Amino acid sequence: MLLDSASLYFRAFFGVPESVRSPDGQPVNAVRGLLDFIARLVTDHQPDQLVACTDADWRPQWRVDLIPSYKTHRVAAETDAGAEEEVPDTLSPQVPVIMAVLDAVGIARVGVPGYEADDVIGTLAASAPGPVDVVTGDRDLFQLVDDTRGVRVLYPVKGVGTLQSTDDALLVEKYGVAGARYADLAVLRGDPSDGLPGVPGIGEKTAAKLLAQFGSLTGIQAAAADPAVKLTPTQRARILDAADYLAVAPKVVEVAKDVPLPAFDPALPKEPLDPMALEELAARWGLGGSLQRLLEALAHAR
């Protein structure tokens, strides 16, 4: 089970009231919400291994070099270390607490400089020998869905309690494409939330129809360049005019699957890795029942 950590703690932050606070009055809604979510995932899905994947770089320069508008609207400030992501004021202080708790519990936490959590997830999903559950609220990761390899996405549809189990059949039903072609669909339609313009005038439905007709993004571009292929003049012009964007967008949209990963132990911890540190964190932040539920879920996992 691979967790898109930032996606999930954002969901927890907005799904749990800010009235959930530490003994000294600081919000811990994202911390406690995430711990409860992980406890439920472990209980309901009984994974053999669990990895919390993190954004060591939420906006990698190599993606910005290809498409300068990539995630531009999320930039809060530019510093010598790079762009800082805009995060709610009361969420930012909770992120280090989340990381410290995961480390003390002993849940593997993996982030790699120069890459997003999506890329870590893509690399782990590609190399895993058995079935993989990717837990994320980010539709971009639908591109990893692969029924033949048993890779599915558990996508929160209501808070963090109700998950959509996303397989190829569901993707075809909802978007007209299977996981293997989802990145092509995303390139064509674009994504304003990531600063990806897409091909002007080609929305999701048209993109799905073109992919069904020509098989892939490469096939669509070849068709547009061939006057003998039947395409409306408008569609042909739109695809040809977007040649520069289409030359770089796939590398931006597709998750990396060759990230150099550090050594880590993905096994579920039956007991806390650092009980003393965890006890201090629990007292300092008032983690109470949320932490206990997680520890019980881990202790009783198969």
C-alpha cells in the first residue's frame, strides 16, 4: 500500500474540524485525521507492506523547465532554496509533526530530492512483485492503474472514509480510457490545478474519443499530420498548433518510474519503532485515541 502523504493530510485537514487541538491549543486536525485514516486503511485492506510517499520536491525544476506554468499558481514565495508551496497557515506546522509521528511509529517514509511523491509511487508501483493499492486524492495517479498487474487506486470520494476502488473498468466507464492511456488523456485535456494548458478546444470527452479512434497520443499526432486521415479541420488545426506543448507535456504529466530510491523497510511495524519519542509526541500534541487506534490496527494486522 502506497500513501500519497500530502494528498491525504490535505484531505484530513479539510475533513476534520480545526477545533481538534493540542493541549496548548494548536490545531492537530490534519495529524489526527491522517492517523485515523491510516488505521482504517490497515484494518480494512490488510496490506503486507506500507509506504508513506512524500514530496521531497513538490515542483521539480525539470518539470518547470519543460512547462514553465507548472504549478505556478500554487507558489507562495520564491526563496534561494526554490519555490515554496502555498499551504493553509494552520496546516504547515502540522506537517513536521505528521512526519515525526510516522517515523516514531516505524511506518516507512520515502521522499527523493528532485522528485514528487507521485514519482516515488510510480517507481514503487512499477517494481512491486504483487498487487498494489495506491491511496491518493490525485487523479493524475489513475495512470498507474493496471488490472493485469493488480495495481489499483483507492480514491477518497467523501472525506477520508469512503474510497473509490479504481480499476481499468471504472476508468473506461468514467473517462473512456484505461489506466495505460490516462496520461495521454490528461495531456490533451490539461489540468488548471497543475498549470497544464492542454490542447485548446479539446476537452475530456473529445480527448477520449480521439484516443479510442487513434490509440494513443502519438497516434493522434500522426493522424493530424496525415491529410488522408479523416479529422475535422478544426481538430486537425488544434492538434498541429499544439505541437510544441505536446512535445514536452507527456514527460511532465507521466510519473517517473526510475527514481533512485533509498533503502527502507516497508514492513508493517507491529510495535512502535521509537516508543519514547512516540510517547512524547502523543503527550505534546494530544494525539490520544487517534494514535491508539493506529497502533492497535498495526498490532492486529496479519
